[in-house]
Amino acid sequence: MILKAEVRGMATAGLLAFAAALFLISVPRGLPGVELLQSLRFHIAALAIPLAILLIWAGARWRAALVLLLAVASVGQGLLPVIDGYQRRDAVTGTVLANIKVLSFNVLTGNYRGRAAADYIISEAPDIAVVMETPGIRAYLDDIAKVLPYRVGCERPRTCDLTVFSRTPIDNPQMLLMPPFMRERLAIARTTIDGVPLTVVGAHLSKPYFDEAAWVELQNVHAVLGGIEGRVIVSGDFNAAAWSDEVANFSAASDLVPPPWHPGTWPVRFGALGVPIDNMFTRGDILIDTIDSPDDSFGSNHRALRAQISLRADSSPPQ
């Protein structure tokens, strides 16, 4: 029979591990892979509930209170960049000129259900689709072109990764090499929908445990955004949640507006409880009104993002 003292000891060890994880999430900067822990901040904080219950049962009420206090502090810290982003949403108030549908999907390079993934994109018939790891559906690009005839990316099979598809013509398409690995993972697509111009910036970032590669990539995306005026959609696989330090700092510095919600996209088996490592933002007179993620991942290791976005009139006061 397990004694309460033994349970208390094991739960106390769990408390120490819990505190160490929150310290890594909340204090150090620049540690390789810390963005992954930060992306899991709210999931890790949720572990405080069963741990606190166990400590209370074992008679360690003060230690249970400490667990809950640490969790609340971590959640509060994680919510700060989320709240900051929502405040930027409030500033977009212009009259709606047009509504569009945008799809963002990392389809997985070796997707054994590539046909299903391509059919999903076709069935959604979005105005814009940002697709990462396009080789997973490369065999079906001609079929997608029947719905989205214009695209940037995947011109050369050996370097194919990121692709931006569009229902309307793309003006001056650009595929940029993303340092430090110099892959074709940053695309710029300017188009006009229902008479309203906008620019789509698609990005596919490296995983956060590749030292500071993702930081370098975000700085590059930020620099690109600095040269773009007007309505902008930024979308892609960031491999980190919007509240992680690097993505939060990037979105604030670039004056990006988040969606009303951050749907979980990875791992797919977690469904809606997954981590939102795929992101979509806007800047200027444009706003993501709704966003969700389908239950089926169609063979990918990411769920897709689909958003309804309103293109708006200039709401700035006259000079």
C-alpha cells in the first residue's frame, strides 16, 4: 500500500520539475528550443491542477497552493502578448469593402494522402492559399490550378517548399531565400481582389531547436514587411505559438494584428487542444474576422487554418 508520505514525496518532486519548466519558459532568453516550451506554456500550466489535487490529498496544502500560484503567474505572463495583439485588433475599424477566404496549410512533404490534401484545398476554393511543404501535393498542382490559377513558388522540384496560390492575378511575384539556411521559404504575392489591393507574405520557419535560426528568419520577415505598404496578410508555419517570445516580439514590432482565436494545429491527434504553431496575421485596413481548423488533417502532421478576412476602407483621419 502506498503511504501518503510517499505520494507527498513524489508529488513534491513533480512540483520541483514543474517549477523548473516554468522557469525555463518565463526567464531565460535565447535558449535553443525554448520557443517550443513557451508554445506549450498553457498546456504545461494545466498540469498544475492534477498536481495540486495530488498534493492536497497527500496533506501538502501549502505546496499545492504554490503550484497553483506558479501556474497563474505563468498564464498571466503568457496572456500579455495575446492581450496586446487584441488591442491592435480594436484599431481596425474601416468599412468593409470585400470579404475573402484564405487557407494556410502545411501539407507535409511525404504526405501519403496527398490526393486528399489537394482535394481539400480545391473544395475550399479559397481566394488565397498558402501551402508549406508543397511536394506533398506537387502531383496535383494542375488540378489546383483549375481553381487557383496563379501561384508563386514550386517552380523547381529540387527547391520546392512554400507556395502561394491565388484566384486573381499576382503582380510582381517574389520568392526569396530565407537565411540562414537559404531555402525558398518566403514568398510575396501582390494581388487585387474585388478592386481592393493587398499583399500576401507566406513564411515557413525552421523548428525552434535549430539554435537561433528561427530568430534570424523572423528578423528577415520583419525586414521584408518594412518595405510593404497597404493591406498585408502574413501566414504560414511558424513552428511556434503567437505568445512565444520571438513570435510575440516579431508581431508587435511589425504591427501585426492577430486573428480572434489561435486554433490548435499540431500535433493533429490533439485536435482543438493542440498547439497553434501555424499562424495568420494582418496589417493595415484588413482584419481576420473568423478562423478555424478542420478536424481532418488529410495525411499531414499539421491541421490547416481557414479564415474569413475583410478588406476595409482606410479608417485613418484625414491630414
